[in-house]
Amino acid sequence: MNILVIDQQLERARILETALTALGYAVVIRSPDEHRIYQLVESFQPDVVIVDAQSPDRDMLEDVALTSDRTPRPIIFFAEDDDDTVIRDAINAGVSAYIVDGLQASRVNTIIKVAISRFEAFQALRGELRKTRDELADRKVIDQAKGLLMKHRQCDEAAAFGAMRKMAMNKKVRLVEIAQDILVLFDE
Amino acid sequence: MSNLLTPQGTDCTELNLGFLPLLDAAPLIVAQEAGFFADAGLQVHLHREGNWASLRDKLSLKLIDAAHLLAPLVVASQTSLASTAIRNRLTTALSLGLNGNAITFSNALTAALGCALPATQAELGPALKAVIDDRLKRGLPKLVFGTVFPMSMHTYLLRTFFEQADIDPNQDIGIRVVPPQQMVGALTQGDVDGFCVGEPWNTDAVRACQGNLALLGYDIWPDAPEKVLAVHADFAEQQPDTHQALIGALLRACQWLDGPNSLASVAHWLAKPNYLNCDSDLLLEAMQAPWHDGQPRWHKVFYRNRATYPNPDHARWMLTQMQAARQLPEKRVPDTEVIDRAYQPEIWEKVFKKMTTVSKAETPTDSET
């Protein structure tokens, strides 16, 4: 797993790097004079970005998270507040995790794991939504194809549906793919 | 005025306010330095933050009480139907002035345009469109423009400018977030070909001979909204007196900012290390230098033209822009509800009325307000 660390305090970043590398993660620290954060995200493809809460780069990461639907990344950041309720609230608010100042190497792994699991839960929810939407879209295509079959073969609904299912089984493809073929065939 | 606007009862009067080091944070800094907060019975601590996301999160998590924030961020906070978002809702009852942004082009893009900068929008649009079409034909990468945050007036003014020039902001160009303080560097390194940002960063690019002022935000939308005083919805609801006292003090600051002889003091205060931490001459130049039409360069108004009024029409426009930029969640709260919750002009009216009845002498000369 790739982890990108963005921190204005290089010393703190190094502590994190050592801890994370020991845990088997691939770590890249963004150097302070490096402006090209978009390119860095593109080339390194981090799974997790750990960023200093005060870093101006956070606004860029917001943009990356908003625009790259394909490869979203949990964002963890350092907080000045060593307050458990703040951390909990932040996590509930969708900020994947807070790491407080004076971080201990032993805590890093736990926090990262929590962050990733929160993030995956969120992704799963988004995936579920997308799946339902796709299913709905499939339904519409199938209905359209069924209607076309009924019209062209002058058969009833059950017969049209049965014919489509049989084609799908014979070809070992999904029903929606047969429906799409039918739409193309009748040039709709 | 101070007596009437002093919070009473159990309201907490010690407040933490966040800001980003930009010229339009001036009302907060002035209210602190000129003692307007203290007059209103408020003990305010100003916290400089490093980015907009952090300001938004700190407000949502109630780590700070109020912030100088991008107006669209307040509107966006009210759009989501998600249950986690409900506790993070922000609201505003005070606009922190109008205008103040400008678009700067890199030297390379300026040269390619073949027209002198600054230009009118009518000249600039077709010239830029021609450059973009030519790049497309020659297979060159898209031009990239910097903004300060996805949901910001900077993004929406850029998009409006492109659309008016028949350039598709979703297709023909790229828009990327660059923190204001890194804008000039990004322009110099060629990461962006232009940007839309507030002051003093446009003036800074011109001074460093790294870019050319192309257009003012004012040219795209005269008297456009920009930043607001954002608070958590719970704060507005639970501490109405403190909220109004805060707005009262900032209204005074805005009025003072638009008054005569404020420039030198503003530049002096804002330049301090704990605020903008920059050259006060740069700030003066950014505030004072006239534009090519002879008008004050930024047309930044803090008080005149109802500049402090949280106008619900502005919130509506921002929602339209978010939609066009594909920034809104799929399942979202109806627009009218979003606007009602995000913008609360009735609170502003209450405070404004109190102010004007208490001190007729301080009533603005502008009849509109």
C-alpha cells in the first residue's frame, strides 16, 4: 500500500516515514519545494494521504478527492488538539482520521487501519448506490428491448421475455447484453 | 451603539475566529485592532489558518466560533442529505464585502493572445478562444487555470468568463486548485497558465514580472459576493445575542474600511506578522492602484452598495454554478431550503436596524443602504 505524507514539519514526517516503512508501507514524502501535487498523486497513486491540517495543500487534495472519482483516497491529518471527542467527531464527519501531535509510532498503524476501514465503509455505500443505479438503467434497457421484440415479432410480453432469457442462457451472457444487442439490431 | 449590541444573559463572550491571510479578512482584523470587538463586549482571539478545508472543518467541529469563509462553502454545507452532514451545517448573516478577485495570465499565454493586457472582456474572450482552438488543432495540452478552492467564487467567475467566451469550462480547459500563496510560483513554473485569486496575489505576480493582469472579477460580475462571516448553525441558534454582537462589530469595521483615510492603517495592521505577514507597500498598491479605466483597481467594497448584506440571490446563483460544475451531491436538499438555511438576511436586518437607530451620525451616506 502506498502512503503519501505531506507535512510542513519535515522532522515529524521522517518519524512517520520510519514507522510506516517498518510496517511495510511504501512511503513518499512530498518535499516542501514541490508544487506539483497533482502530478505526484497521479504518478505515485497513493492509497492513503497523510496531510498536515495546516498545510495549504489540503485545499488541493479536496480538489483531487472531488474530481477523481475513480481513485479516491482517505485523508488523514495532524491536529493540534489532543481531544478524543474531536477525533471522533472528525471521523464521523467524513475526515478519515485525526493524528494528534506528538504521535507515537505504535499508534500510527492502528489509526491508519481505522481510517482505511472507515473509508472502505463509505466507499461500499457509494458502490451500493452506483449498483442500484446501474440495475435501474439495465431494467430500462431490458424493458425497451422487450417492447421492440413484442412489436417486431408480434408476440406477448411473456414470450418476448422468454425469448430474451433463452438467448442470454445460450450465449452465456447477461440479459442486459442481449437487450442491448436487440436495441442495436432494431437500430433504436 | 456598543451598549445595545453588547450580549446579555448567559451567552459566552469569549470567541475564537478563524481567517485566511487575505486582504478581505480586513474586517476581522480591523474590528480587533480598532477595538470594535471590545466595544461590543467581545473578547476575540483571531486564528490564522492554512487552508479553507481546515477553516470549514474547525467550524463544523466547533473548534472555532466563526470564520472568514468562502461564501459557496457555506451554501455547499447545507446541500447534503447525508445524516453526517447535518451536524456540520454552516450559516451566515453577514457578507464580508463585494468583489476583489482578478484573473492573471502567464507571460507565455499573454504573448500567445496577441492583444495587450489588460483588455476588455469583449476583446479578451475571442482572443483566448482562438488560442485554445489553435492548441487543440496542434494537439497541445489544455490550458490550466488556478483557483483557490473547488467551491469558490474564483472557480465560478472563471467558469462564467469562459462560458461567455464560448469556451466549455468542463471540456476545453482545466481548472485546478492552487493555494493562493503558491499561485505565483505555480505560474512561474508553468503548472498553470493563469489564475483567479484575490489580492494581494495578482499584484504580487505583476510585481515579480511573472504574469499580467487580464481581467477583474468586477468586469465579469460587478459587485459579486466573495467571503462571508460563517458560523455553525447551532451557534446562530443557541447564541443569538453573541452572534448579533459579532455582526455589529464587523459592520462597524466594514463601514470604517470604506470611510476616508483608512488605507494606511489597514495596510499597517494587515501586514503584521500574525496577520498577512507581508510587505505593507504591496497591500497599499493592491488596494490603491487604479485600473486601466481609471476606477479603483479592485472595486473592493466593504460597506457601500449593501456589501455586508447576505443576499439570498447570491446563494441561488452559487447553487446554479455548483450544479454546472458537477459539485453537488446526487441526493440533495431542495434549493430553497438550502438558501434559507445558509443565508439569514433577517439577522442582518435586525443588527443593521439597531446600529442605524443608535447612531444616526454613523449612518452611511449611500441612500441604498
